[in-house]
Amino acid sequence: MRSLFPRCAHTLLLPGLTALALLLPTASAVRIPVTPVPGSGYVHAPRRLAARANSTVGVEVENVSNVEYLGNITLNGETFTVILDTGSADLWVAGSVPNSNDLGKTVSLSYAIGTAKGNVNSAKLTFDDYSVDNQAFVLVTDTSTFSSDFATAAYKGLLGLGPNSGSVIYRKLDADDNGGDSALFRIFEESQATSQFITLYLNRLDSTGKSTNQSEFTISEVIPGFEAVQQQQKLTIKDVPTLTDADQHWAVLSDAWGLTGPDGNFVEIGSTVPRVDDDKLVAVIDSGFTYSQVPRDMSDAIYGRVQGAWYDETQELWRVPCAQELSITFHFGGVDFPIHPLDVSTSDITVTQAGTKYCTGTFQPITTAFSLLGEYDIILGMSFLRNAYVLIDFGDFVDNGKDTSDPFVQMLPTTTNTTAHVEFQSARGNSSPTLLPASQQSHSPETAAEIKAHREQKVLKYWPYILVGCLAFVFISTGLCIWACCMRRKRRRAAAAATAAGLAMPTRQTQSDYVALGEQRGLGVAGQKDAMMSSDSVYAGRPSTSSFRPDQEYGGYGYGKH
């Protein structure tokens, strides 16, 4: 899967957060601490992250204003700051990699902010003390299509940590020799680690760019204090249907009616994904999305009853008064995941109208092509992931690994409503107005293209049933036609045989051949018998000229299913 970015022009919706855990030569675990970076801007001068002087494990990962999570990798000794993305599986960098090997394959990786295009190269990929030789990556030479100024961006590449089957590089190269495997798959294959999982914990920066805790990314190790994640319900990846292997994501099923809205009631939104229960939703774990993407009706249910809220049709998102406290809760595996009100709307991007400061709703209406085609319903981006500690087990997705179990996700809630309420009031005040009645809820408008896509989506959702129905109709209709033809032919043969038999019988020429009815009435039983014998004697000894036998069976035409 390719990670898709939200449409807000002011945010670099980047794919992926999980990647830095690259290169593992041994089975030892790797933990990547994440430290916050002050500042409120979204575009920073390019710079490399300095290694922590007092650290012996891991590499520092940078949180840029709650919209990017970056880390360092090296390719043939050259350092690149990259976005970490659980929503895609490819590695690309822009710049110069010394002595890399050009494999002669051109690849285009499409994102909402632009296209990363270049040739597939290979080089030694290094993370901390771990390395993978001949790692395939795209050396991007043209970033002119990017909507942001890539030259001044804080990142110079992207590292995808999604399922290997979604990798464009993997499909472009010979899949049999593992030469195109993604970085993390190479790590698990070569290290032969029995625990093939990653974990992710994201912190939240306050308005001053500070945080009371630090984010971490780990490989094959659980962060101390979060061991309870391994006792959580296993949300099996393979429970979610996909059209092809290339469409495989870190996707899980929600509980029935998977969201409780700000009014405390379930938001009853059904799934658009074929073969999924209508009251459940398919959610993709994608650390590359700054703002989570949800069905339009769900986004409207979150923000549409806020007094003064309005939908920004240009940016395709909701604007709400910053003082409005909104509490929502997702439900997975029988566990509640409260979302911090500071993550339901963000003050990092604001607009001011008539003296009122409006924050941006972080659960945007989803309009990505994959969602409209019924691949998934929700993309759980950073606004969700800051409220859950996530463990992703790769299981038997790793072809040559030691783990043969089904891949799964486990999540542990990290936000409590009581603490979140206090923190929200401390940050934005305690003047949150009450919600409007449900009858006064506002709704965001669907575009014409979206309406058309939803019609097509309904067809796609039920196409297996439509196909089965059409095939059944064809078979039944064909069978009826064959049966009707057989019966018609049988009747014609029977009629022809009967006609032939009738023509072969002699015609009684005289009345004397018959015993008149009136005369028969006057006869006794014996007389009637004698009369009948007299009548039959007309035919006695005459050979039959007809081959027709009334008890003869005529064969029909059989047919079978083809």
C-alpha cells in the first residue's frame, strides 16, 4: 500500500512513522528514543539529527510540531533524515549516495504531496550498530511535483515499514531472490529473530514545543512500563479481506460501532469494505498521516454539532473554536481508546475570523481512492497514535523468518479522560460550550466525484453477490432452455411416431366390420364378447406395418455444468 496524505495545504502529511528500526544483524532488540523538537512551523531548514551523547542504543527520532517523526539512516555512509512510515513499504531518498549500485529499474512512488521518481539502487543500509547489505531503494532525482518546498524540508527521504507485498520495489525486482525486500523484512530475515515485531509510542508537544515524556520506536522489544500491551487482544491482520496481496496494509477491524462521539453515543457508521460486517470498520495503522481519515458522516458527527464550527471546503476539513473540548473514544478488541481533546482538534494550524480563533479538526473526511473503492474505512494517523501504544507483529509475512504465526496488532490505551480534561483546560481554558442538538448538526458537502465514487463503491461492495446471482441466473436460464428444447424435440418425435403408426393401420371400410352400438346394447354379456371377437377378427393375422410401440422410451438430451 502506498501511504496517502491528507489534503490540507498547510501540512506535510507524510507517510510513515515506524521505520527507523532498520538493520539488525543479530536477534537483539532495538529501541529508538524520540525526543521533541521545539517550534511551531512545518518547514524547517534541512539538518541532520545529532546522536545522543549519553546513549548506547538506538537513534534519536525527531518530533516536528506533531506532524512529522524523523530519524537518521545511512546509505553507504551518507546520512539521510527520513520520515518513518507504517503505511508504505518502500525506501527512497533524494540526494547523492556514494558508490551505490544502479539496478536499471525506474520506479515512481505516488503520494498526495507529489511523486518520488528515480532509479532503483542498492547500498549498505545502516542503523546504529546494525546494517543490511545491498538494500534496494529509490534514488529520487526529481522532486518538482512535491506541493511543498522539498529543498527546505526537514526530511530527505522516507522509510516504509508496511507489509512487503505492498512494496513497489519488491514487485519491480525479482521477488524470488529477496533482492527487493523492504528494510525491516531484510532485518528479520537475516537476524532470524524469533520475535518479529515493532512497537510505537508517540508523544505530544505542547504549545511551547515541550513534552513530559518521550516517544520511542522499538524492534522486538517492549518499552518498559508498557508490558501490558502483550496481554491485549490480538487484532489479526488476515481477518481483514483484501482484493490482492498488493493491497495488504496493517489493517484491523474495529468493534461493532467503533466510535463513541462527543455526545457519548455510538456513531453508527457501516463499513464499505466487502465481506465485512456492516457495523464494523476497517482501520489502517498509518503513522505517516498527520490527521486521521474517517468516513465523512463520522467526521460530521464529531464536529458538526459544535457551536460556530464550519467546514472549510478548500482544505476539506473542519474548523472549530479552539476553546471547544471534544472527547471521543474508539473501540478495538473490546478495549476503549479515548482520544485526547488536544488531538481531536489542533492549535498548530489555526485561522481567525471575527475575533474567534479556530483550530483544525484532526479527523478529516476520507476521500482517498482506496477508501472509496472499498479497501478500508479509516486511516488511523498521528492524531490517534498519540493515544495508543501499538505493537505490530509481522508473523509469517516474513518469508524466511522464524515466526510462522499470523500477523497481528495489539494496542494499549495511553490516554485517560480525567487527565486529558485537566490538560485541555490548562492549555485552552474552560469555556467550552455545550453541543448543539442533533437536529441542528451541520454536514460537510460531498463533491460530485465523491457521490459518483460512492455509487460505484456500493456496487463493488456487493459485487461478489451480484456475480454469484448473475452466474446462477445464466445457469438456470441455460438449463431451462435446454430442457425446453429437449421436451419440444421429444414431443415432435412422439407425434411423428404416432402419425406413422396411424398411417400404417388399415381403415375399416364396411359397417359389417363393427357391431353397432344399438345392437350391442341388445346383446348379453356373452353376445358382446362374441361381437368383440368378431370385430377383432378383422385384424387377425395381419402383420403390423408400424414400428411404433406405445411403451417405447425416447432418450432426452442431458447437460452438465461447464
